[in-house]
Amino acid sequence: MKKMNASIFTFFVIISTIILRSTAISSNDLLGVAPEDEMYYKGLWSSGTIKCKDGSRTFTKSQLNDDFCDCFDGTDEPGTAACPTGKFYCRNAGHSALTIFSSRINDGICDCCDGSDEYDGKTRCNNTCWEAGKVARDKLMEKIALYRDGVAIRKHEVEQAKVSAAKDEAELSNLKNEEKILKGIVQQLKEHKERIEEAVEKERIQKEKEEKQKKEAEESESKEHKDEEKNDAEEQEHVKNHNVEEQEPVENNDNEAAVLDDSSSRQNTKEDPAEVVQNAHASLDNGEKHDPKDEEVPEFVHESEPNTGVGSKGEDAPKDIDALSKEDLGREIGSRWTGKKTEQQNHDAKNDYDEENNEYDTETDEDQYYDHDTEAHRDDVIDDSSSSYNYDPDDDMDMLDTETESSPSWFEKIQKTVRNILQTVNPFQPPVDISEAENVRKEYDEANTKLSKLKSRISRLTKKLAHDFGPEKEFYSLYGQCFESKQNKYVYKVCPFKQATQEEGYSTTRLGKWEKFEESYNVMLFSNGDNCWNGPDRSLKVRLRCGVKVELADVDEPSRCEYAATLTTPALCLEGKLKELEDELEKQPQPHDEL
Amino acid sequence: MKSIVVLHHLLLFFFLLFSHVSSWKKEEFRNCNQTPFCKRARSRKPQHCNLIATDVTINDGDLVAKLITPNRFEQNPDQNSTDFQPNPLILSLSVYQDGILRFKIDEDPVYNPPKKRFQVPDVVVSEFESKKLWLQRYTKGVIDGESFFVYLFDGYEAVVRSDPFEVFVREQSSGKRVVSFNTHGLFDFEQLRVKKEGDEWEERFRTHTDSRPFGPQSISFDVSFYGADFVYGIPEHATSLVLKPTKGPGVEESEPYRLFNLDVFEYLHESPFGLYGSIPFMLSHGKSHGTSGFFWLNAAEMQIDVLGTGWDAESSIVLPSDQKRIDTLWMSEAGIVDAFFFIGPKPKDVVKQYASVTGTSAMPQLFATGYHQCRWNYRDEEDVKNVDSKFDEHDIPYDVLWLDIEHTDGKRYFTWDRALFPHPEEMQKDLFSRGRRMVTIVDPHIKRDDNYHIHKEASKNGYYVKDASGKDFDGWCWPGSSSYIDMVNPEIRSWWADKFAYSEYVGSTPSLYIWNDMNEPSVFNGPEVTMPRDALHYGKVEHRELHNAYGYYFHMATSEGLLKREGGKDRPFVLSRAFFPGTQRYGTVWTGDNIAEWEHLRVSVPMILTLGLTGITFSGADVGGFFGNPDTELLVRWYQVAAYLPFFRGHAHHDTKRREPWLFGERNTELMRDAIRVRYTYLPYFYTLFREANVTGVPVARPLWMEFPYVEATFNNDEAFMVGTGLLVQGVYAQRARDATVYLPSDHTWYDLRSGTAYKGGKTQKVEVTDADIPVFQRSGTIIPRKDRFRRSTVQMENDPYTLVIAVDGSGSAEGELYIDDGKSYEFKEGAYIHRRFIFSNGMLTSVNLAPSTSKFESDCTIERIILLGHTTKSKTARIEPSNQVTDIELGPLQIRSGVRSSVLTIRKPNVRVSDDWNIKLL
């Protein structure tokens, strides 16, 4: 009986050994192999040889982890450092599994928390997986909580965005209709006005002829003078009402092109003659960063140490270094290595100028509406924290727009008035009723002003809607907002879809204009900022992260004039990602594993 | 030939005109015409010198003579004052072992010259004097007049001809000359005088005035090299390996090669203009004689003309016409004649002879031979951490992370900007936990700030260089107003060295090493961006007398500091920009502020080869180019070329875009990783070569002609170079190159290491080039050790096994060496190292011990793979003795790298220990 038992036992052992041999492979054999790859290696036990994963050759079981590289891709050495491209899998029980480069195996540094990468006995690694795993799990849970909140907010925002976008689109098409009608009215009024004016002119010429003979000599001179004065007065009128466009070229029947033309013509008209030169200079400066006026004055400011100072000057301005004092000469020569800082100074000066005269912003039509008093906002900024605010692109909209949105009454009114005028005033029956003519002109001006406002509103809306707000318009709410972060002496400000700046005191440096999203909506790119001497135009990459609030952080300049920052936003809290995180948590060892 | 030279200058002219007019400020530097001694010397005609050697005697083992101006000659037209009667000069000539002739010419103290002329101390190694051959006698004879002969070396003699005075070396049997001095009578020695009424000694350059209180004191002379096809050496110039003629028929408007250490902003890649360092050592090489050398130990400004054939057509000097000859003119502002002739006759003989005078290069630590990552500037601790972790993330090995000037507190060296680097020790320890070192910069200009401890001590102790009036010299550099430590004084050097003690340099740890920049010295508001020549050093020596050696003494003091802090146990690593003969004993140099252009990549190769020829083998150029942004292809190529050059460091100006290897997309990351890994693969070979350089002075990277001195086609090749005797590296210096033209020297088979393809030598081969690598060939008859595993840094590679690559020659044999030590200490000097010679012949590889049998150094490293190139065998196995094991032979890869497919005979897993004697026989 005993003997029998023993032999049964022996038999059992043999059988199970055979079974183990053929099916289960001990973990030592498959050192460094990820569980999902174990199948691949089974062939070694069944047929004796298998192919390297890249198909380059075959290898035998004895070549598996024999510390000699047979496969280019490291298939035969998952557990040793023999192959340069190999990967080692550590199980890290209690924490997440990890795949490391085979260059880390037995290199004296503990890379896996379970220490499985250091098995040659030369280095002792403590198993830190449970502690590390707990920290990681806690973090993961925090992250999941954040994502859960974020996903909810995002959902809400996406819905909001749909509503807002639909509203904006509806408004746009509404405005376009109104524009069409208003255009017709303006055209009618214009024709009417012209006819009246023609008639008036005829009458005037008639009258003039009569009076001419009498006063010709002395009158002509004083009259010219008066005309000039009148022109000047008109010019000033333009400047004051910078939203008003007097000479609306109604002949332009195409809204988009007309609007663009308008904006440029308006810029021209709105400029005070006295400031034209300076303004032209400023815009020139925009293109080429050399301000010859400032270049003549050498600036001695060192980048990191303003008080020691290293000289600088315009690169191309020839300078007689022999004329410098010893100290200035030292600064001047040193500045060749450190780079010239006058450009920065020039530009700051220019920006100051721009801010003081912010109606002279030479940017696009839209930018004008973004202008705001940065000082006022800065007061709200809490030290070293990020903050945000709206710049409302509609701030400057006057009553017209509220009317537009609230009721169509003005529209009916104007249509009615026009009808009346057209009926009552007949320019073909002289003498022309002067008050009626005035009336027509007034109505025409009014309608024209309204038309131009309508156009700029259309233009802004068109531009807004032309932006890419993400596949679900999840970034819609960021439009018209700015986010700030204060770091040391600088305030960084990021306005999505518009621009990014760095402010120091009163000087502003533009880090970039809105360019686009990159890396499938994970990065916002602002490019073509202010130019750096001897370097590129400034640019900023804003990496987006999931967060319940929109906050700007980690502004950095990894390469000269190439900035980086992160912005948290619910828009990045994707449901799929949340699911991934939850799955990851699911896979994490549960507390009972500890036992 | 003439038209080529003209074309060359025309091109140079257009280049100057259009491409770099705004960067290199030519007018801010003196040319020869603005330098009175140079202008005068250059305008002299042959046979100007009328000295004769008299009173020849043997004294203390030297041959001594007086050089006098005989009365029969007219007054020297060069001397202004009519009543001037030159005093006799003293010539003393000594002979040293291995074919070295040294001769000095100085004023005779008997005549009480106003001042002792400066002789450069601490350059000639102390052992050199022990190699002196004590002269007992001379023989007298007649060669174009009375001459005195002394034995120099087997088959060579030194000759002093009396009238006209001349010194030369010739082969005894044939009488063929090797190298000569004053053959053209251009020797001139301006003796110091007492200033007289009406003497105008001041010199002005731009706004700077040099008071020149001792008046003119320059020296010039001609040196001729016989049997010479080309001359080489005299760094540092950004120019071709071969020194082109600067004067003579067909050469117009050219400057001499200038040796004056200067901080040159955006230097040109093709110019005789002097850069950061100076080594007045020239080598000549030709098919008929071989190699010879001339070295002038002098630290004042020097100008050297290479005279084109026919420059002396109008003189009546008759020289043997059967010997090709290159004449040169040497001019220096001050000092004495302390000159050395090296007879060669092989290239390696000359560099060894030079090394016996100035020393061989220091044995670097193993880590220093790896890859270095630098930038002006890694901003703060976070930046450092981030860059470091990116190397790991991309599995790219590197050994050292560097911090430039911005890491300091206001450019006060030995301090830290605590806002950016609050925890320097922790930062260094963290890096070192992964085997990585750190290097910080320490420059010689000291901020004049009374709260700065270095300044306080230096000013209190009078350790600064003085201006002409005797006050501490005050110049402008990075920190603003600065003074400069007077490193010529050994006491001050010792004080400086103490500043590197861990207790003094707060925040430093044993894994921190040093970088010396701006040590020309650079003085932003000084004449030519350096120190005024009338500034005064220790011993009342004027700066003009030692200018070129200032940076050398600074480098020396810093190196001594690192040695001291570890009680002499840890080999220092100090990188210096300025250099002088002897620098090789103290550390490494790099070629300064180069530019991210293909031409600068190209010129970096001859610049580094020239440094190697003149003693400084551990040198390199900033990978990628310091100024400007390299396009990606250039950057990748730069890594691929620089991986084979001795000092391998990426560096960039702060205005450039970041360019760490992982920033240019996956493919380019892979290419740069491969380039860096290739370097790490060959580290055992490099380290063995560094050891050879340490013992013999033969450089790691060599011009082809050093290995193939009889192959004329190699003489002016500076696009390719040899690493040791075994590897030929062909650089790629053009955009979108699809192929490369490679000259493979004769009588060898060359194995393309990309494919294993064998090429017959003796002709120019056109080989395919891809973006993956540059063409590199292993020469038949060599065995090269590698380590084919990659780690984070050299530290983790210590125990990894070796691969041997055997390329057999026509007779089926090959040889190679492997040197291993602890990689950091000086125990190798006590014999603690492994040195093996591998010999393969008749199908058997044998490992022979070259180290002392008492060696205490041990290694468990084995050889995991032996690759056989050019060997045909049908055997499938090999037997290892004495263990009597049998191992497999199979087809395997030549390199284990993605995309490289090659099948070469491989002995699999012999697993013999490198420290043991064994042999492996193919069965």
C-alpha cells in the first residue's frame, strides 16, 4: 500500500512535470517577458526554435536569455542587457508593471520597484512597489475625481457651446439679411441724395453765376480759405467718431471684401494728421524691428543683470567703438556674445506707445475691440497666481447692436422713413426744399453708419465662427477670455484665439498671435510674436491639460524666445480618457493583494 | 598652381565681403602691417643677417659660441640710432636623446642689458633635462666656410656654420640637410636698450596705447625644412591641415599665420588669423625625407610666414636643388630664441620627440571620453533635471552635464545663483546616482566686488596682474569691472588651487569638474579684446612677453586644484579654451566659438588633427556649432563626425534654439542616438588610444599621412582621419550627400563597417552615403575592441563584455591592443591596469599580457563576441585554451543596430576573461 502510494505519487509528479513542461513555463525562463508576449515564446517549448519578432532569423530555446544577442530586435534577450534595442518587463506586484530599456538591466541602478532589473547580485534593490503603488493609486484616484468633475463640466460646456454657436450663427444670418436690406436702402437714399445734391448744385451754380460778377475779386480768396477749414473740421469729426465711416463705398456690394477694405480705410481716416508719421513709423517697426531713432542711443542693459549692463546696439548700425569710454567699450564688445537688448527696449517703447494710444492699434479690425486697459486688470491679479477675465468683444458695441438683437423696430422705422422721404422729396422739381434735402442727407448718413456697424459686427462674427473650436466646439467658451499668470516680475497673458503677451511694468512683449491647435487639440500655438535679436520671432506653445478651472501655469522659456506654458481646462477632460483611467485603476492591485 | 592660389584668395575676398562682414570685426585686430616688428621683419631681404659665430667652446655639455657683428660690415640699416653698436649674443646648443637639438640665443649678461629677457618657465618637462647628451667635443670642418659639427643621433649631426652664421641638422652619410636656421640670413635680434632722448617707443592701435617702456625687442629668423612637401602645425588657426604659403610668388595680400591668443567673435573658417591658443611647433613632411619638426618656445606674439617656392629667387643663396624645401619666417615681439629641431624621420617620431620636451597628454578619466552635453545655459535645477531625464527617456548615453556662466551669483566664480540653483550638492549627487558628472565654468576674470571673497583675498595679497602704472589691472569682462589673477606666479597658482577644496568651493562635490573659458585672457575693453601688452606680471615680466602662456598657467592652476582636492588621487578634468605647449599635461581644449555652418564642421577636422600633431590630442569642437542654428541634417552629421574625434561635446549659444538630440523628430533622435552610441561602442578602443597618447605622445585622431607616411595622396587629405591605426573615418560635409569620395591608402584591404564590404586600398573609392552614418573603415591587419552594449553612461558599462573585431590582412593575420584601468585614479602609474595584445595568425587568436605581472587591477569582463573580417573558413567551431572548451562559429551582425544588415563570421560567446592569457583556435 505504501509502495503503491509512493509510485502513484511518483507517477503523479512525472505527469505534472510533463504537463508543466509543455504548458506552463516557469517565470525564470521568460525573464523580462510581458504576460501578453508569453504566447509568442511558447513555440520554443513546442518546436524548439522560433523567429525573432522582426523575422530576421530564428533562435533556439537555449539562446533565450543566454546573454548573447541573436535578434536585432532583442526578441531572444528579454531578460538581459545583451541586445541594444531590447525591452525588459518588470511585474512590479503591488504597483503598475513597467517596461524598461534593456540597457537598465544589471546596471547598478534600481529601475523597477520590485528590483527585478538588478538580479546579478551586485546591487541590492528593496521592493518598494507597494508604497510606490499606493502613492500612484492615490494620485490616480485624485486624477479620476478631477476627470469626473471635468467631464461633467465639459459636457455642460459643449452643450453651452452648441447653443452659443447656434445663437451666433442665427445672429449672423439675421445680420446678413438686414445688411442686404439696409444696403438697398442706403443705395436708394444715396441715389436720392445725389439727385437732390445735383439739383441743389444746379441751383447753386445758377445763383453763383449771378453773384459771381459782383464779388469775384475778394470773395474767391476768402472762400477757399473757408473750405479748407471746413475740411479740417470734417477730418476731426472722423477722428472722434472712429467707428463712423463717412465715405462708405456703397458700390462695394460684397460684404467680406468691403469690410476688410473698410477697416483699412477707416484706419487711415481716423489718424490725426499730426500723428500719421509716428504711426507709420510704429507700423514699420512692426515689420522690421529696427527703430533707427532709438538705435542712436546706445542702451546698456544686460539680460539677466540690468545693473552690471552689457552694451548693445543695432546690429547693422556701424558704430565707432573707438569713440567709447573704456567701460562702454567693454560693454559693447561683451554684448556681441550676449546679444543686443536695444531691440527689446525699442519694442517696449513702441508697445507703451500703443497702449497709450490704443485706438491706434494697427492690427485687424477685430483687435480694436479687444483693447482694454491692462492696468485695470492688473489690479485684480493676485501675486504668482493665475487669473482670468473676459475681454468682451462686444464691449464697444453701441445701441445699434442691442437694438438689432432686441427688436426689429428701428428697421421698420427706417424703412418707413425712407419710404416717406422718397415720396415727398422730388428732386426734379426745383426749387429744392432745403430742409427736405437735409433730411435725406441725414437719413442717408444714419443708415450708412448703421450699415458699417452692421458690417463690422458681421465681420467679427464671421471671424469668430471661422475659428476651429474643436470637434465638439469644446473650446468655444475660451473665445474672448484671457488668462494670466504672474511669475517673478512678469505677467504672462494668454488670450486663446487672439494673442499671448508678457508684461513687465508698462512694457508689453507679444509672445505670439493665435495660430492654431496642434497635436490634436492638446496644444495651442501662438506664433509670429515680437522678434528677438539674433533669434526667431517669439512664439508660445500652450500645453492643455484637464482641469475643472481654466488656469495658466508653468510659463517657461526653454529655448530663447520660444515659450511654453500649460493651461488647464475642462475641454481636455475627455470621457474616453476618464474611462482609461478608471480601467487603469481597475487593473491596480486591490488592497487584498497586500495580504 | 599660381592661379589656384589667386582663385583661393579671390574666393576668400568675396567670402569676406559678403558673408561675414558683420560678424568678424577684422579692423579691430592688428594685421602685420600694423604690427611694427612684423612689418619690419617681413620687409627684410635675404642675407640681412651679418652675424658670425666665434669663440666656439664646449661648456657644461653644451656647445657655446658668441654671435658678433664684424666691423667689416656696414652699419645695420635697421637700427635707428647711428651710434648703436650691437653687443655680441650668446648661442648655446644642446643635444638630447632621440634626435632632439635645442639651441638658445640670448643677450650676454656680461653687457648688463637693461632687463633679463623672459624665458618661459614650467613648459619643458623636468625629465627632459635628464635626457641631455653631455657634449664632450665638436669637430671642425668646412661647408661653405668654417663649421662646427656635433653628434646628434645615429646618422645625424648638428652643424654650426660660422660665417655667415647658420645652424642646421644633416644626415651624416649623405650630407643631406634636414632642417636649418638662418640659412637665408633673416635672423634679427633687437637688443634691449636704454631709452634715449627722441626715442619714440610708444605704439598705438586704435584707442589703445602701448607704452613699450623697454622699446623694440623682437626676434625673427628663417627656418628651412628639407625634403618637405608640406608643412603642418602651429595652431590655432581655422584653416586647412596643410599650411598654405602666405608669402611669395602668386600669394597676394596675405597675412602671416598669427599666434596670439585672442577671443575672436565669430571667427572665419578659413583664415591665418590667430585664435584662442598658440603652439609654435611646425612639422614638415615629405616623401623624400619623411618628417621633421621645429619648435620655438616663446610666449610673445608670433607671426609665421610659410614662404612659397621662388620667394627667394632674387637672392644669391645657393641651396642643393635635389631636395625639395619649404622655407618659413618666424617673428616674435619679445623673449629669446629657445628653439628645438626634431629629426624625425617618421611622423610618430617627431610627435614623440616633441612630447619628450613638453610632455605627453594626461590620461583622462574614462567618463571624460564619453559624450558631454552643454549649453549656455542650462538655466536652473529643474532644467538640469529635465535634460538629464530626457537622455534616459530616449535611451541616449551621456556622461557629463555642463553649466555655463549663468549658474554663478553675478559671474562670481565658485558661487551659485541660489535662486536658480538652491541645492547644487543634491543636484550633483542626483546626477551621479546615475553615473553622471557635472562641469561648471571658472574664468580668470574676477569681479571687483569687495564682498566677493576671491576678490578680497586677491587684492589684499597683491595677486592680480598690474597695469603699466603698477595698480591692479582693471578690465571689463562678464562680471563688469574685473581683475585678473597673475597665474605666472607659482605661489598664486597654489593659492588658486586651494580654492577648489570642497570647503572653499561651496556647493561642489567630487563629481564636479571644471571648465576654464576666456583665459586668452579675454578683456572686452582691452586692445584686440585682450590685456594691454605693458601690463605687468610677477617678476616684472611684461604681458607682451608671456601673453600666449597666460591661459596655460591658469589651466595648470585649475588642474592642480582638482588634483589637490582629492589628495592627488583623482585625475582632473579641466577644459580650456586658451592653450600653449604643455597644455596637454593639464587637460582638454576645444576650438572655441565656432558657427553652425557646414564649413565649420569641415574645418573642425583639420583644427583637431593639427592640435593632435602638436601635442594636444584631447580636443574637440562644439557639436552643432556654437553660434547660430544648425539645420537638422548638419546637426546629425556633426554628431556622426564628432563621435570619432577625441573630445565630444555638444554646446550652443544662448540665442540659439534648443538642440538636444531628441528635439528633431523620431528619425533624427534615432540618428543622433546611433552616433553617440557608436562613440560608446568604441570607448575601449579610444581609451586604449588615450593610453598610447599618454605614454608616447602619438595622438588619438591622426592625419592619414601619420599612418601612411609614404603615400603621397594622403599628405594633404584633411577630410578623412585615422582613429588609431585601425579606423579610417571619412567625414561628410555637404548637404544631401548621396556618396562620398574616400581615398583608401594602399597595401591594405579596408572593411566598410556599415556593411562589412571589403575595398582594395590604393585608390579613391566612391561609396554610398545615407543619412544613417558616415563611411568608416577598418584597416586590414588590425583588431579593435568594442563594447556593444549601451548604458546610461560609462559608469554602468564597467562590467559589460567586449567584442573584438578582427580584420585580417593578406597573410591572414592581425593585431590589436586593449588597455583597461580603473578609469579614474593614478593607480595605473603603479601598474594597476590590464594591457593585452591580441594576435591573430594561422587561424588562432592569442591574448598576450603587456602589463606588469604584479598588476593589482582586476576585471571580470569577458569577451562575448569575436568578429572575423576577411577570414574564410569552413569551420563551425573554435576551441578555447586553456579551458579546452568549444564554441560556435556562425554568421552574425557586424553592428547590432537597427537597419544595419550584415553577415560576418562570428565566434559566439567565447566568454574568455580579458585579464587572462588564452588562445582560441578555429577548428
